[in-house]
Amino acid sequence: MALPKPYRLRKRKEFDRVYRRGKRWGGQALLLRIASQTTTITAPSKPASLIKQSTTESDLPPPRLAKPIKLAQRDRHPSRIAVVVSTKVHKRAVVRNRVRRQIQAAFQTLLPQLKPDQLLVITVKASAVECDYYKFLQQLELLLIKAEALHGH
């Protein structure tokens, strides 16, 4: 069963963010990468032209930095997930797609427990071909607990 559309990670920019800035946790058959989905919203600071010019540099106040604004709970986005299965896992697309579908189905049970505003990429290792749904579910839950991506953990 495929993931619902709001939970799918699709954009190249977001994949790049996960691979560059995300943290990584490895398991027996899976590799989990997580990055924050939200960008920091900053309050506008005063332009330099509005600051009074004085005769000496020591009289100038220190420059004010923009302060980050915390997002309200209603402004949060659901976590988005992608499952990456390369041809190194298996040559046949049928096998790769079956593994991807099993992992996505395992994620279906974990979606209500996921914290919001996260980008998750699951990379499948070659040893995943022998795993079944329950092993994927167990490994995903273990990796998400290690990464502190589940509520209550």
C-alpha cells in the first residue's frame, strides 16, 4: 500500500536537504536519514539606513540580529518519507518494488506516532531482500526510536 500523498517526499531540493544536512542511523537492512522540514522564519531587522549615524564607531549600538519565530502547532507539516531502493539491492524491478511497498506498508502503522516537520529517507541495503514485513516494521521502529523521531521516545 502506497503512502498517502501528504506524506510523500518528492522534490529534489528536499532530498538534497536530507542528504546534506540530515543525520544518519543504520540498521541491518535499512539506513535512515532525517532532516528538519521547516525553514527558520526570521523577523525583519531594521535596515542600516534607519540607524542614527554618530561621529564615532563606539557610539553605534551593536547590530540587531533577526530573531527566529517559533511556528505554532497548527502551522506544522506532516513528516514526509521516501524509500530509496537501488539496483544494487536486486537487478529485477519486481523485487525492488516489492521491498519498497513492504517498507511503505510498515510505515503506514507508524505514521500516527511520527513527529511533524521531518524529512525522512529510507535507503535499503542488499540484505533487505530476505526480510519480510514484520522485520521491516521492527527495524523501522528501532531506527525511529534511535533517531527520536517518534512521539514518546
